[in-house]
Amino acid sequence: MELDYKIIGDRIRECRKNKNWTQAMLAEKSGIEPSNISHIERAATKLSLATLVSIANALEVTSDELIYGNLKVSSHISIKAIDSLLSDCTADELEALSLVIQTTKSILRAKR
């Protein structure tokens, strides 16, 4: 299986931006050269396991979250992402979103 480094780079960028960090800030916190962060985010270079772990630790996420999309078993990451999206919803918003999810699920299953 070939890893999709674009997915990994996109996830690193997304996590970095969620923290309002620049590439230089991530580089400093992870001990990686700023130019390497840019190359990794653009998938212009492959990153080593040690680099992946350094970036994950700096961003305070799991390596699973960064390689999500390359994993065959990844439902735990999806559940965590959904939980994060719902964490600040009001009761009315949760009720509306629950209805959207139920309807979407029914439509998807009907197409099988």
C-alpha cells in the first residue's frame, strides 16, 4: 500500500491552522526545519515516522489523526471529528443535526 502524502500534508496544515500557528511556529515546536514543514504540507517530500511523531506531538494530536485517510480502520477518528464538531452545539442545533444525520443515513442505505 502506498501512502497518500497529500492527505497527510493536508491534515498537518489543517491541525496547524486550527491552532493559529504559522509553519515557523510548528517547525519550532516540532524541531523540524520550517522549509521541511512547507514541503510536507505540500506533499513535496515524504516524511519519516520520527518526523510524523514529532509533528503529532507538537500539534497534540495522534499520528492516526494525521494519517487518517490512509488507514483501513479509522472509524474512531471519524467519531472523534464528529464529536469535536458537535461539542459546542446548542440543544436545538443537536436536534436538527441528528435529523440530518438520520435522513442522510437512510438515503445512503437505500442506495445500496
